[in-house]
Amino acid sequence: MILLKQKTNLPGFHLSLGYTMLYLSLVVLIPLSMLFVKTSTMSFAEFWSVVTAPRTLAAYRLSFGAAFIASFINVFFGFLIAWVLSRYRFPGKKLVDALIDFPFALPTAVAGIALTTLYASNGILGSVLAKIGIQSAYNALGVVLALMFIGLPFIVRTIEPVLQELDPELEEAASSLGAGRWEIFRRIIFPAILPSIVTGFSLAFARTIGEYGSVVFIAGNMPGKTEIAPLLIITKLEEFDYSGATAIALVMLLVSFLLLALTNWAQWWTSKKVGMN
Amino acid sequence: MSNARTEPAVVRWSLIGIALAYLVLFIFMPLFIVFSTALEKGIAYYFHSLTDVDTIAAIKLTLITALIAVPLNLVFGVAASWVIAKFDFRGKSLLLTLIDVPLSVSPVISGLIFVLLFGLQGLFGPWLRAHDIKIIFTPIAIVIATIFVTFPMVARELIPVMKAQGSEEEEAAITLGASGWKTFWYVTLPNIKWGLLYGIILCNARAMGEFGAVSVVSGHIRGLTNTLPLQIEILYNDYDFTAAFAAASLLAFLALFTLVIKTLVEYRYRAELEAVGKKTH
Amino acid sequence: MKNLLKLSLVFLLALQPGAWAKQITLLNVSYDPTRELYEDYNKAFSTYWKQKTGDDVTIQQSHGGSGKQARAVIDGLDADVVTLGLAYDIDSIAEKSGLLPSNWQKLLPNNSTPYTSTIVFLVRKGNPKNIKDWDDLTKPGISVITPNPKTSGGARWNYLAAWGYALKKFNGDESKVKDFVGAIYKNVPVLDSGARGSTTTFVERGIGDVLISWENEAYLAVNQLGPDKFEIVIPSLSILAEPPVAVVERDADRHGTRQVAEEYLKYLYSDEGQEIIARNYYRPRNPDIAKEYASQFKSVNLFTIDTLGGWQAAQKKHFADGGTFDQIYTVK
């Protein structure tokens, strides 16, 4: 099979491609295919009824909804943080910059118990919120808070490099033509970073819809109300409903694929736009 | 900085304030909680809980898992980034997407697929049982699930780095008669060493911290098939919150250590690139 | 001469009692609240076994929700014995994997249950919400903590205890019973997957006014976590919870540990075993030991699972897909 598009004298094409495909298949593709195999033992009607059962739909609503809201909120704050980090100088900036990745490096279970301890009604932050009547654990809000923690680095780290690479001359030119800061932001900076915002959002979103370890402690796990989709999958497993579990997992997997494709497309679009500049 | 690119000081400092407040709330507080709860019962108890037999076994299992998963994914990462960065071929973007898949799969699903594969009711289950080969609910399954979950981490870091290097140096070396391996070792490797290091520490942090996938395939056998994250959950469920957070603090240290190395790497990488006069990616 | 010396040394060493000791390992897959019980019991059993046979036996433990553990064994968790929360879960193992015979429950005395427990309420000290009986749990504004019946054995006992009480109260009128139990579950804010999780939620997180719990868990919570923080309320009617034990015969045979495994379970019925059981707040089967520890337990009016038709029927009726739990818990 001649796959190569360009002639090159570099060796190792077939070896590295072959090994890559082999490892990929063994570790990723074959195990993932089990989802399809197992689900195929169900009739389509069965599959449909499991996947559209009220409890399942509620779980999807929670997992997807909370992920969406958390990622959306993080777009604003993530952008703000990226802006502040790439544009301003302030004491402790290097420390702050390094800490952004903390949620990414911290194990999800640790995040889970720490966030629960923090936001439970007898926790440091939870008690404050409780005084104004807001319950921040064992409900959807708790899930959103946990996902905001998890997703933040994805957005900051996607926007930051783009902000840093912005050509200062464009802004200076606009300023000399009389544009105010807000207008410069609206017309020059924002369009330039929009692709990275989209990419960051979809990365954070994809990461948080399937999140388990950091959420399972703080969610209420009430079927139909505060049960996240991954927990529903585990519960179905423990009820010996293997096909049900895989059916739900399959839907989540397909959504993840879609998001992944979207992200890659957004990145491709970004590079084209930058290339055009 | 010229005035054209900055906002009035008031705006600047309020924005900084808001950003910092958000960060304190969302990043610093959880970190604080981990350490303050761990030390609730004093330093002596802290060390005592870390030397508990089951916790030490969990630490060992975590280390062994990482020691196996990271090098395997490292070799893959190098191979994959070599073929993706240096060659142009049909299906390249599909390959890139497939490599990224484990990142967007829920950890629970990552564990589930291996139960479907190796469990007694799964595809290979009966065959494995007949030959007395134990995979599921043993450390082996934990390692496999960890490999899956951290699969793309090295590759993702290396690919952009290798792409930015271009192929001229390698092509030159080949033209001068160097073998493929020599070229890789003496030309490519030094150029990518920072990206490589970065990929390794990210992969390691994730490998040591994985919870969801491992929870599904582990048998939760105390002292045997519990990694540190699982042991934390067990301690939590045994009402020993202080010990749970003590163990968690170890992983928090690891996270902080990862961040330190990462910052150092970026610093050195950037310095090196500037020294050589190349553009950063 | 040198060879003779060496040989005699080897011979002497071989004669040491410890030299021929076998190293045996057992895996005990258990349900959630038995951690402390088996920690104590395993120590005692190892000592006993060493004295009796000279062999060293190590028992490894795995704990989790009863249903979850059963599923793990079916999926290949290599247990020598299972000590789960209800007979149905062990029945499932027999039925779905054939790892033990379907008549397992008759193989040991007392329906293979060396210890029993019951379902009680744990409330905050001083009982501020004045919880006395099951009816109080249905009142609006009362927050009830109980685990998910689909994954937790304890949760199923909780559910059935409530059901049994309501059956008696409403003279078998099922629609009223469903409303009653439904009202209780409407008051549940967090549904943990295991009994331990629920206890943590109630005790450590401070959520809820009342925890429906295994009796032994309640005592453990009071004694370990705060005698000045909680108190136990006994409902007027509760269920006799019988958590059974069984040897996973096919696995034990493969490991060659069948005999030790059987002795391990039998020893639970011995005097020492029953004492450890009582000390860990489980009700022992041995009437003498029970008398000795009588002051520790309060007397409860109990009915058994047979009143509800046995586990097979109860599981199908209540906890299977579309059963009463799903019905009262339907998502709007």
C-alpha cells in the first residue's frame, strides 16, 4: 500500500507506522470495539429503550448539561485569566501560571474528596453558601463546581498561546487610527482568539462530560436527579445489566467522538486562519 | 509596553483581582483543604497513616503501574510522532483523531471495555479461566487500563514539537550516510528532549492518579489490588478521613512536583529555542 | 564428614515445626460494613489455624456494596469465600456463574448465616426531629439517608424493612404501602452506592436527620465517631437481616484451599468466632453468647424475609427493572 504522499529519504516509515497501528489497535481499538460487540447483542428496540429511558436521559442531561455550563462559565474566567497572564505583570505571576495546571495534574479522586469537603454544608465554602441559602454539594450545582475545577486548565492553556502570539502592530495601528481599547478588543483581538476559545471550550467540554472521580463524591447520585452518566453505567453493571451499561456507554462514546472531530476541525480551521494572517 | 496595548490601571488591577479571586476559589482552596485535613491530627499521625501496610502496598502498586505504563506509551509516542510529524500520508488526520480517543472517553468506560474483554463473562474470560490466566481484578488489569487512559499523552506532546523541528536536519543526516537509528538518536532526540520530558511527566501524573478506570477493573482487594487513589477512597470509607487526605497529599505533592518540572522544562525549552534562534510553535 | 554435617543440618532444619508450614492465602469478598469484623476475625482465625495445623494462613479482604461484589465475583474476582449482605446476591453468583452450588445455603448451619443484624435508625444526639418510628420518616421536611437498593445489600434490607412495616400498618393494601415507602424515598437527598457511603454522608458530611442503617453500623458510628453526637432509635418493627456466607467452591478447588475455606467459615460459628461477632455489634447465633451480650443489643420486633416471600420473589418484585423501587422512584 503506497500511503506516502511525498517522496522522502527518511527511513522508518513502515516500521513506525506499523508499530503505531499495532499498538493503537491492541490498546485502543480492539477494547473499544467491545462496546459495539456487546451492544450488538441487543435488538435496536432494546437499545433504544435503554438509551431513552427517563433515568438515562436524566443522567445524560446532568452530565452533558453540567459539563456545558461549567465549560461555558470557564470560557469567561479562563479567557480573563489567560488575558491577565499574557498581558499584565503582577507579583506572583509565575506561581499563578504554574498553578493553572494543578487540576490537570491532580488525580480525580483527590479532587473529588477535596471539593466535597470544601462545598458540603459544613465545609469552608459550603457553609458560607449555605448561609445565603445555596446548597453546593449533592446537587447539580456541586457537579458544576467540580467540573469548573477540572476544565479550567484546558481553556486557559488553549487561549493563552494565541493571545501571546497576537501581533502587537495590529493593535498599535488601530489605536493610532483612534480606536478605543474596547473597540480594539471587539474588532481585532476577539476575532483572532475566537477559534481558540471554541477549541478550548470543546476540549473542556469533552473532558468533563465523562468525568467520574472528581464528581462522584459531590453529586447526590439520586437516580433521575443527581446521577451522572458514568455512575449510571457502573450501577447498571452492578445490576448485572451488561448490555444496558454498554449501550449507555456507547452513546457517550459517540458523543465524545463527535466532539473530538469538532475540536480537530476547529484546530484545523484555526491554523488556516492564522496562516492567512 | 506602549499605551496602545494596555488598559487603564484601574481596569487592569480589577481584572487581575477577579482572575486571582477565581483562582483562589477554584484552585487554591482544594489544594489547601487536602493539606489542612491531612494534618488535622498532627504530624505524627500523618506519617503514621502513610506507613500503614495497605497504604504502602498501594503506593508500591501505583509506582509499578506507572513504571510499566509510561515507558510503553513513551515508545508508542515516539513511534507515532515520528511517522506523523515527518511523513505525509493518507489517513494521517484519522490516525491523529484515533490517538486522541482515550482522552475523551470517560474513565468508567475505559475500565468497562476491559471487563468486557477479560471478565469471566467477557470475550476472553472462559479461555483465560481455562488456562488459569488471571487478568481481570489483578494488577495486570490495572496496568492495562492505565495504559489505555494515558495512551495519547506522550504522543500529543511530541507531535507538535517534532513538527516544529521540521525534517531538514534528519534529511541532511541521512544524505550524509547516517543510518535511521543513528539519525534518530543523535539528531532528533536532542531536539525533542524537552517535549519528551514534558510528555513523560504528564503521562506519569495521569498514570499515578487514575481513578475511575482502575476502580472498575480492580477487585479492591486490600493490600493487593488497590492503587493509591483507590486506597484513598477506601480510607475515606473507613471513616479515616485524615489518613485519606494524608494519602491524597502524596498525590498532591506529585501534582505540584509535576507542575514544577513542567515550568522548568518550558523555561529551558524556551531559552534553548531562543538561543538557537528558531520560532516557538 | 563435611557432607554428613551438611546433611544433618538440613535434616535438623527440616524437623523445625515451621519448616513444613504451608503458606495459604484466602480471598474473602465481603460487603461494606464488615471491615472491622473481619479485621478482628481474620487475626483470630490465623492464630487458631496456626495452632491447629502449623500452617500460616493469610486472608485478603475486599469490601464493597454487596451487589457490586457479587458482580465482581461473577466477572472473575477470584474469591475463596464470599460473605455478602443477602442471600440473593450469593444466589446470583450460583445462577450466573455456577461457581458454587445452588443449594449453598443449606451447607452451613442457620441458613449459612453465622450472624444477623437488623435495621435501625441513627439520629443526631437529643433526637431533635423526634424520630420514633417509620412513620416519622415519611413526614415532609425530614431528610432521610439510605443507600441505593440496586447496588447496596443494606439498602435492600432497609427498603424491605420499611415495606414490611407498611404492609402491617396498612393491612396489605399495596397501593398505600407504595405511597408510604415512596414518601420515605422522596425525603432522600443523597443515594450512595453502599452502606458505608451513606454512613459517611450522614456522619461526616452532616447531611440528613436520620440514617436508616444496619444495626452494627449504627453502633459502630456511635462508638467510634461520636457517642455524644448520635443516638440509636429502634423502630417498632424491623426485619431480621441475615447476611450469609459461602465457599466459592470452584475457585477454592482450583486454589486447593477448599478445606481451609470451609474451616474458615465454620469457625465463625465457634465460641471465639461468635464472641468476635458480638463484640463487633453483630447479633450472634449462639444463644449463650447472645445472652452474654444481651445488654449490648436492644430488643426488636422482627420479621423475616420469608414473610415477604423469600429473596427470589422479593428481588423480582421490588428491585428488578420495573419493580416497586423503580415504580415509586420514577423520574418525572
